Amino acid sequence: MKSSSGSYFVGLDHLRGLAAFTVFTWHFLHSIDGHPLPFAHPPNFFPLAVLDEGHVGVALFMTLSGYLFAKLLDGSRFHYGWFLWNRLLRLAPLLLLVIAIDALRHRDSLADTLETLASGFVLPVWPNGGWSIAIETQFYLVLPLILLLAALRGWYPLLIVAAALGPRCVLFARLGQVQTLSHFTIVGRIDQFVFGIVFYGARRTLTGRHYVMTTAALLFTYGYYLFDKAGGFFLMPAYPSPSPVWIVLPTIEGAFFGALIAFYDTSFSFANRGVSWLLARIGTYSYSIYLLHVFVVFDLAAFIGAHLVRIDTFYVGLACSAGAFLLLLPFAAASYHFFELPFLKFRRTYIKARIPQRSPVHQPG
């Protein structure tokens, strides 16, 4: 999808589509109670463990947000009010529709629905993954500060990561778990936005580094395989998990995805046609996929398992998930074109002007 400035980055939409498929597959394979496939049975081909633990797609979405806005705003003055207005137009209409549909399905009163809407800005109560939209909104509030730190020194935003690790350590010591904090709140997710911004600044160091990224990907996916094998999101050994891994898991995810995004964005040139265009369209529709799929994904898995194919292995489940995902795409496309896109006509250009680059100052002697 093009930004209000007219910029469009095909490769980033590829990754956005991958994130949407990852989350969809997580829900298709396991629902919330280990059906049709039980938890803690990772695939033997260990890189696919990230699909078996597909909640990791949310981390990719959030790291992409940090990277994208650093890319769009790099070296520019921007009108913060119009920036927030544009994000409101992008996110609010479909989110409000989903909240309304969820309220009708559960026969919630208007008062209860409004309470959910208001409290969702702070608590993770917006349905269908809407809690992550609240985190993104909170990120927009601190984005100017992060960009200022990045302009002073590229690594300065990492101070925010260090500051977030502290509360997670303290709360883990007091509560015995930080999984809910790390997964569902900005205190955990801020790492991923920050790493997106930091790796945008360091993107050229990863251009063409195929061996480095292959090694990093193998290490990351093998680590997720071990995490999955140990019980993963729900069974390590219970939910919420008392494992200290949740203190650093958002940091590890943000660091890897930040590097992956920077590498993919700068190492390849993508045409907006053919297969590349098709993959990018999935990314364009990813917001609709993300918010709407929860209405149907569990029923799709149950129907396919009961009437078409017995889903008794990860690989069968993955193939069925891919087919179900393709079935969802036309509906996501309709949502994008007939519900999301009309509101985007009211966006305003928020980038004012490029900031002149300063020449290096040479000190005498």
C-alpha cells in the first residue's frame, strides 16, 4: 500500500504478507486449546518451528512498523498531527467494525462495548488481535522521541530497550512471570519497534550479507524450535509461563527481524508485477487478514479436518492452512478495497521538508 507521500516498498509488503500468514497458520493449527494439532510437537524440519509458534508474526509486524516509519521519515520534518490523523484513518475504521461485530456476536450491551473500546487503549481487550493495534498506537506516541535519539546517534534508541528490560526483570522477580507483559503490552513490544528503527539506520551494513543472514536465520529458527519443543507459548510449562525466557524473547525477536527486514529491503530489487506483485498484494491486504481471520479460521480448520483431510501432522496442517489462507484472500481484498481504502482518501501529506544534511566538522589539530 502506498503511503500518503506516494512511497511504496514492494519488499516490505512481501514481509507483511509473511507475517499475516504466520499468524493465520498459528491459529489454524492450534486454535487456543491445541486443536486440531496439540502444542509442543515441533516439526522435524526446524526452521518451520516459527510457523508452529506463529504468534511470532506479531513481532515481525511491529518491527516492520518501526522500520517503515524510520524509512518514510528519514531526514524529514513532519507534521505530527497529520501523521496521527493518517494513522487514525488507516487503523480505526476496520478496528471499530471488528469491535462492533464481536460485540454483536457476544450480544454485549452498548455500555460494555464502549467500555471495551475505551479500556483497550491501555489493556489488551480489543478482540481479534486488536490489542496489538493498541500497542502500535502507543508506539506512535513515543515515535518522535525514538527518531530524535536515532538522529543524535544511531544506537541511542537501544537505551529504550535497556530501560524496558529493567521493568521486565523486576516484575518477573515479583510476579514469577512476564509472558503477558512481554507479549501483550508496549513494555515488551517496544523492543521490536526500536530495533526496526535502529536497523533502518544500519541497513547498509547488511546489504548483500547473505551468509550472515543465513546464519542468523538458522540460529533464530533453531532457537524457536527449542522453544517450541520445550512447550512454546502455552506449555512452558503452563500459561502464563514462569520461564525467564520471556524477559528477553521480545528483544531477540526484534533484533532478528530488524536485521532480516534491513537485509531484504536493501539486498534485492523487487518489481511490482508478476509473482512479486501477487506476494505484495497479500501484504497490502494483511491488515484485513489479521483482524478478520479470527472470525473464520477456527471453523475453517474444524471443517477441513472433519470433512476433507485429517489434520494429524504438522505438514498436513501447514498445507491445509495455506489452502485456507488462499480462500480468505478474496474476502480480505474486498475488505481492503471497499472498507479500508475509501477512508484513505482523506489522508493528509505530513512530510514537510527534508532536513539538510550537515557537513562533517573537522576539529583542528
